[in-house]
Amino acid sequence: MRITQGYVSKSVSDFPFHQIYSLDDYNERKEPAVFFGMYRYEDFVLANQHNSDTIVFWTGQDALDKRHWPKLIGKNVTAHKRVYDRFNELGIQIEKVKPSTFLNSVDPQRLGPKIYAYCPNSAPDYHGKKTLGELKYNITIGNGETPQHLWRHTCDAFYNDIFIGLCLSEFAGGGTSIIEMGLRGIRVVTNVFDLPHCIPWETSTDVANIIEKEKTLIGTTNKKLAQNVWEALDHDFKWLET
């Protein structure tokens, strides 16, 4: 049986999970359900009171808050490598699934001369502000102020002229941007996902060296990379089967 209803924490309600996974709003406690995000006490209570098969989809920083961990509520799922690693280190069972396309399609673009970094005003230190400050480059910053439903119609203004993206969050974050850039054939320096276009890093020197290497590709279009990213994403959502 495939789950057809989902609940989304208010902390991540800006993301179109229902549309991505073709789910109805959560409305029936006695039918299987998926719960996206465990950021608030209310999220934990609702999932804990659910009376049928339950999947908890951990979306990132919610995995760092032990107060709300419903360890025995149901099946734990995540698309984030570091969330998966953290649960395993703590001996908590979790399934790692592929990230979704976030409603994007393959759209390879000619690489321009600019650099883009995701560093929202809501948590700049967590998203690598210090490292960005150590880089001697002119970087276009995505500050996270544009709501997701509008971002899809305005993101080209940030991506059109770039050759590389930076998503330097400590644990998870910027996943949508990472996927958007990958489907355009743009490599991203990040530890959030391990997709074909993602390049891991440890220090600002690593980031600078990667930038210098990727600069040599300015003016090219990487159709193969964009297609490889598409093929590495989840299109079937088999984890929703109970």
C-alpha cells in the first residue's frame, strides 16, 4: 500500500512536499502517513499519536534536536547523508533515500563567470559565512529571503551566469539549490549530498582550489553531468510503500 497523506512541520512548510510526492494533506489518524520534519514539539506529538503505519522523513537540522526524536514511532527516512550518518552513529535505524527533483527538470546551461553561494540571513554562521569571508572572490549570495513558491520563478537571475555553486552548511541545508544547480550542469561545493555534481570540502583552501579548477570550464555546457544528476535522483518514491 502506498502512503497518500502527509504532514509537514511548520518549520519547513515553505517546501512543496505534498506536490513533490503527490500527497494529500494529513487528515486521517488511522491511515498510513508520512511526517516531514520533526522541528517542533507539536510535530512529535502528532506523529506519536498516529495510529497507523508512520514514516518520519528527517529533513536536516531536526535530526540535531534530541528532545523531539520519536525513535520508536515508525520508520525513519532521510535524503541527507549527514543525517543518515548521525543516526547510524547513535544506533538508530534509518533508511537513506535519494533526493527528489524538487519539481525541476534537466536544463543544462552555458557556464558563466560568476560564483553563487547559498547563505540565508536566518543562519549565516551555520551556512558558512566564515568560510565565504575567507575566499577572495566576488560571490553572489542567495540570502534565503525569497519564498520557495516565488524562488522557482526568480532563481534564474542567480544561476544564469555562474560556473559553480557553494552550499557550505555544517550539517544540512540548501538542498533545493544544490539540486537546481546540478540539473543545470553546475557543480556545487557541498557536504550536504553525494550527488554526481557535488564536491566535498573541509577548508576554505579546498573551496578556493575547487573554484580555480572549475573556472577552466567557463563557457562550456555540461549536458552529461546534468543528465547524471537527474538519473541519481528519486523518481519512484518506493519508500512510500508500506
